[in-house]
Amino acid sequence: MKKVTILDIAKELDITFSTVARALNDHPAISKNTKELVKAAAERLGYRKNKIASSLRSGKSNIIGVLVPSLDVSFFSSVVHGIESIMNQNGYSVLLYQSQESYKKEDKGIETLLNSRVDGVIASIAINREDSGTYEDIINRNIPLAFFDRSLDDLNAPSVTIDDYKGGYMATEHLIKAGYKNIVHITETRNLAIFKERMRGYKDALKAYGLPLNEDLILKGNLSLDFGKECVKNLTSRKIPFDAIFTLEDFTAMGVIQQLKVQHINIPHEVGIIGFANEAFGSLVSPTLSTIDQQTNRMGEEIALQFLKMLKAGDFYKSAPLRIKLDPILIIRESSQGPTWENI
């Protein structure tokens, strides 16, 4: 079948090409009656708008690039859902790219998104990102850029994050109030601000409740289920006393649970556990996993709304960027209800 064009609609209605084009683009100079006639004819003839040609004429694609470390993690999937919901409501589509926690793949992803003529980029940086050069280039090209969860605060770009310090403090405080005293913190070796803030919260909570800071109870590595297992093996083989573990995220916490079970260590009466992120599996495992919820869907909606404000403003980097910090939410489940649990 021959593709229907604007010229075909013009011939059908015996009006000019430019009138049809402006009617299809809802131009204010065209009467409501003419617009309705043109749109009815377009639908009857099976006309489909050429989005590529339209974007070349307008300089806009109505597509937003979203860069995430991995969609295997429900945290990022949920944030993307929030972003996509708001963007779709406002006439934008979302083009996704996963960095797989590699800054090299992240750089390639940014290049791919920009070559796809996206109207801007919303990103959460890879865990091994060491410089901000690629993102600085986006800003220098006056392309809208915003961050969620993991941001580069030295750049003049808006962000929506969780209060990681408060989350770390809340998790540790909860374990202390539940009666645990020798609390391990499993964290990352890589220099990412969100993990440093969670550790700072952990340390300050110990101090606030008069518990000593024991460096033997701080274990660093690359987050994963296997790393959680190795941490438990390390602690028990070195005979380091501990009765609770606060992990930097839920997958590592899952590894901790699995290894404690292998070693027949009772959860939560001998060892309590709390993670961070509220991954979907946390409510399904046994015992169910206490964690810190990061308001993921709201995070996605908030960054999308801030991004839309940038697009509307036009001068993307003239004013100081808005940086929103959402409050973390403590989710108490079975894994931390002991040894002297009180529902407080």
C-alpha cells in the first residue's frame, strides 16, 4: 500500500498543503472546524505522522534517555516505572540504556542516547564511575541532564536522592533498639557517596547510643550475594563476636541469610539482619528481610517532574539546580526481631 502523505489529505479536502500541515500540528491560526476536518480525513485515509521528520523540523524528538546501572535490580525498575509514567502523561517516550555498573558502557550509552536525538538524559551513575567528564560534556552541549539515586553533586544538574545518612542511622538505631550490641556493617570498597553516607549514619547511631566503634565489624567489598556469604565466613572463622549485620543493600543481606542458615546460626535470635533498598524478594524469603525503603516510584516521579520543569524553562543551567532528598522508610520484618525485640 502507498503511504498516505499530507499532500494526499490536501487533495482529498481541496485545501493547501500548508493548511493541512498546520492543522495536524494544532497551529492556533487554523480554525477548530478545519482542524477537525483535517484530522478526520487523516484518520479515514490512514495517515501516520512521520515522527523522525517532525523531530528534524522542530529540533525535538519527545524522547528522553534514561540511563540505569541495571534493570535486574527491582529498585531501578521501580524508579524507571515512575519516570515513564510521568513522561508518558506529558507526551514523552523513554529510551532505556543499562550500564551494567561499567563506566565504559555508561559512556557508550550516553553516546548512543545522544546519537538517537533524545531531548535530554536522566541518569543514575555506574558504581565504578571515577570522573564526570562525559556528563560535563552533556551540560556543555546545553542538553538537559538530571540524576536520581546516584548523582554527581559537583555538576550543575538537578537530582532526586534518598537521605542515605538518615537511612543508615535508622537501620542501625533499629538494631540497637531491638537489643543487638555488636553490629556489623557491610559496605563497598568503591568510592560512591551513597555508601559513605550510609556508613556515616551507622557510625553516628552507635555513638548516639553509647556503643563503641569496632573497625573489625566494618567489612568492605563489592556488593553481591556471594560477598554477603564471604562476610559471614570471615567473621565466624576469625571468631569475631557479632549479633547483628546491617548490609549496604538487600542482595548482600540475602547472602548473609543464606550463609547463617548453612552454619545453623539462628536468625533473628542469635543474629539480626537489616538490608537497604526493599528489593521485591525481601518479603518472600524466610525469615523475611528487614530493610530501608527508598520510595522508588516516587523518586522516579519526582525526577521526571523536575526534568519537565527544566525542559519548560529552556535555559537549563542558568539557576542553581534543585536537589531533592526523600525520607527513607524503615521496613521491619522477621530478620531483626530479637534478641529482645520490642515493637517500638
